[in-house]
Amino acid sequence: MSYTSIIFSSQKKKSRKKFESLLQIIDYKKGLKKVYLLRKLVVKVKFEQILNRIAVIDRDINELNKIKSQLPDDRPYSSGLQLIFDKQITNLLNERNIILDQKIPNPPAWLHTTKNGQAKYEVIQTIPAETEFTNTEPTDQDIMSFIKALPKTEVHLHLEACVNKQTLKQMFKNNGIKISEEEFEKHYTFHDLNGFIQLFLFIQSAVKSHKDFSYMIDSLAEYMRNDNIKYSEVFVAPTKFIQNGIDFEKMMDVIVKRIREIKQEDGTEINILVDVSRTFGQENAMNNLNRVLKLKHPEVIGIGLGGAEQMGPAKDFETVFKKAKEEGLRTVVHAGEDEGPISIWDSINYLKVERIGHGTSAIQDPDLVEYLRESQIPIEICLTSNVFTGKYVKKEENHPVRQYFDQGVYTCINTDDPEIFDVSLSYEYFKMYRFLNFSIEELIQLIKKGIYATFHQDKDAVWKKFETEILKIRKKHNL
Ligand SMILES: [Zn+2]
């Protein structure tokens, strides 16, 4: 058992009072003092100073948002200025998160609760080093196997990114493409966005005919079964495949046929959202929509707008989404993953979307957070993916999902690219527990929210089934 102490360190003596974002932790463990210092000078900081700094940050963010909202949006310099404001706000939010992340030993009583009675800081008791502890807390392993056993749904994942290594090797083999083991593995040891894109293209390069999509759906079903995911909505992005000569209709027939067989086999349900893609422009997106409209498969339930967010502003796709809605298709958009709040506003105002993928940058704009809370538009949280991209959040602990959830914004948990990031949906839920202090009760609320965020025909029936199952699992795992 250990307790921690807040320490502020700075390289420059003069700037120590400034309280920059350089908090470090001293950890005492059974009398052994462990000091983690990145800088040489160490100064203890008073609670008042911490609170003052937070107040200053909050004030500055408010001011910046106010000025930002007054910027005209039809001038050539507007987007540049917008980005500068967003950057400054992000820096302040990161600093705020670093400060709030620190554990405070023995805070004064008045610090324990906020106005609405919620605990503001975690209280860590000072315990004599020689005390023996009996650990009654569940281990990480206990929590993980509990989460894995819980029934779940998922709505933000991409078909290519659900193809496991074994299936991919088989697809290469079937299509007569020889890849050495070394070269194959090399693609999976990426560390940056470019490496990620290369792996994505590598997976796409294994697809040579519409029949290959059957293997991809099998791999998705295997991923779902392993993690007790009963229902999913998966993105299928056809543009690249069509460019490579694959027939869209045949490809969708194969996908739907396999989906129906799988549902027949064990009840695992999959529906399709066709990613019309913003990367290839508006005309291509409209062509993709028209292809979807020709299909008569009930499993193809809607369209999504994925691809490079900076390359295609959501508002460019207004007519595509308007038509899709008129034709009864469901609509979702990737927004606020790689662009600021304006991208989310555009998706709401111009595309009238029903769900927002990622929505990470919404935290920068309190008016937007308030709008999301009021409207209850679900945000598809993809924690691992967001930390990997690193645009608006660098550490799991700082992900805004905690704030969204606490402020009543509708959130649901997803993997985005499970086989590429080597994560499961259970692990994403576990990260909520481990890094963002979601309780077991809250995890179950997230599972329920996950169901009601789907476009499933009978969400009440799914929840009823889940509820009974969850009760049994909680009893079994004593959680
Ligand atoms: Zn995505």
C-alpha cells in the first residue's frame, strides 16, 4: 500500500511559482521512499495554489471560447484563427487534466466534496509503513474476466480492422499472394499514424474478389463471440474496393448472406453501415449512397462519413445525408477525432446526424457539451484509438469520456479497429474502470447505453435479455 504526495517541480528556479504543468509524484511503499523526479528542483504546492491555477485555467478557457464564438465564419482567415484558439484551449485542458490527475494525501475537509456532494478528490490515507494489508479488492484479472462475461453491443468498428491475422494470412494464401512471416509481422509493429495506414492498406491488398468478404465477416463474428458481443454495427467502406475492380452489389450480397448464416448459427447479430467516405469527395459519396439505395438488404441500415476529417468538412456532404435520411437510412459521422468542435457542430447542423463517432474535441466547447447533453446524441467513444491518434488526448486518464458521462452526455464504448490496435471491447471497458474510475455500476450503465445507442429494431427486448444475464454474472463474480 502506498500513498502519494503532490510535488511541483520546475527546471528554472524563477518559474517555480508559476506552477506550470510539471507535477510529479513521490511514492512511499512500506517505508521505502520512491521518488520519481524528472526535474531537479522540487517544491511542495499548497492546495490553494492548485485551486487557484484551476480557476485561472477555467476562466481562460471561458474567455477563449467567448472570443472564439464571436469569430466570423465566412472569412478566409477564419479557420486558421479557429485552429489557434482550439490549440490554446487544448493546452489549457491538458494542463487542467494533469493537475486533476494527481492524488492528494489528507486534503483539508472542505476539499472533500463539491457543492453537489460529489467527491472532488480521492482521499488517500496515510498508513504506517509496517501495517499489513489484506487485499479484499478484486484484482484486475477478476474485473477483466467479469467484463468479458458481460453481454455487450458495439457500434463503431471497421470491417477491415476486424480481420484477424490468421484470416488475413488465409486470404493472402487463397489469392496466391506470397508474404513472408517476417514481412507480415512487420506490418503489425507500427508506432505511428503512417504505420497504421500502411497496415490498413496491407489488409485491403489481400482482398481480390467479392468472396473474400465472407472471410472478413467470419473474422468479425469470431471477434464478437470471443468478447460476448451480441450485436454490432460495422462500417464497410467500399470506395477502395470498387476502385480495385470489386463489384459492390456482389460484395454486399456475400456480406449479407454470411451475416444471415451467422445469425442462424448462434444469434450473433451484425448490421452494416456503409461508409460513403469524405476522403474522395462529395460526388463519390453520392455515388456510394446511390449504390446503397439500390440494395434491398434490411441488414444495410445506413451510411457513415469516415475518412480524413480535415480533407472533407462535414457540411460538404449535406445533400448526400439529406437524401439518405429521406430514403429512410440511418446516419452517423466521424467528427471531432482529428478536428475541433466546429466539425461536430457541422455534423449536427448540416447533416443532422444520429450518432457522432469519437467526438473527442467537443470537450473544448462548453456550449457544444451542453447541446450534446440536451440532445442526447450518442457519442461513440473509442478510447484506445483516440490515445493512439493523440490529437486531443495523449493518455487514457485524460480522456474526456469521464467528463461527458458525469455531465450527462450520452456515451457508448467502442474499439474502432480491434485487430489493428490489438484491443477487445472488454479491454476498452476495463480501461474505463482502471484509468477513469468508472465503477462496476457505471460500466453496466455504459452497456445499457450501448444498446440504446444502436439502431436495433427492438432495443427494449435486448436490454431485458441483457439485464437478466448481467444479474447472473454479477452474482457469479461477486461484483
Ligand atoms: Zn472509426
